[in-house]
Amino acid sequence: MSRYLLLIILNAPLVIAGLIGALVEYKTRRISIFKWLGTTVIWLVIFGGIIGVQPALTFLHEHHKIRAHEMSLFDVLEITGIIYILFMANRSRIKTDRLEQRVQDLHQELSIRLSEKQDQ
């Protein structure tokens, strides 16, 4: 199996999960259309970069910019790890946004209840 194919197979589920997560967040109205578009563009650029690795390495090798003709297995795992970290960072950002919204809602509810007690 080609290392480039392995790179795509390992990272495609992460990219798809990122795209689906962004779509779900948008459809449930947790993020705006601009944030959804930004997240979608980022995941598509990452996927395009993964697909463009082989042509880029071939081009660089032919023009004597790098010595390696192919990616090593370490390179595949390193790129997969970086994309996994980006996926987890995105999930953490989403959870943080939810928690901030919940704290804001609770603060608003508490303020309303306290003002009702003072009025009585």
C-alpha cells in the first residue's frame, strides 16, 4: 500500500468528522454561518493539503529541493498526529464555547431571580 494512500485513509475520517461537526453546529444554530464557513474552509484546505502531498513532494524532488523521493512512515504518522491535534483542538473550542454560553445563561437567570427578590 502506498504511504500516500495510507495518509489519506488515516486522515479522511478526521476531516469528515470535522466537516460534519461544523455542519451540525451550524444546523443547531450554535455557530454563525461565518464561523461555519471558516471551519469548513479550514477542513477543506487540510484535506486538499493531504491530497496534494504526493505531487508536491514529487515536484520538490524533481527540482532538487529535497532529497527524499517518498514520505517515510514516520512522516505519515507525524502528519496524522498533527491533524488529530487540530481535530481535538477544534472540539475543545466547541466545548468551551458551549460552556461559556451556559455560564452566561446561568448568570442571566441568576440576575433575573435576584432582581425579582429585591422587588418583593
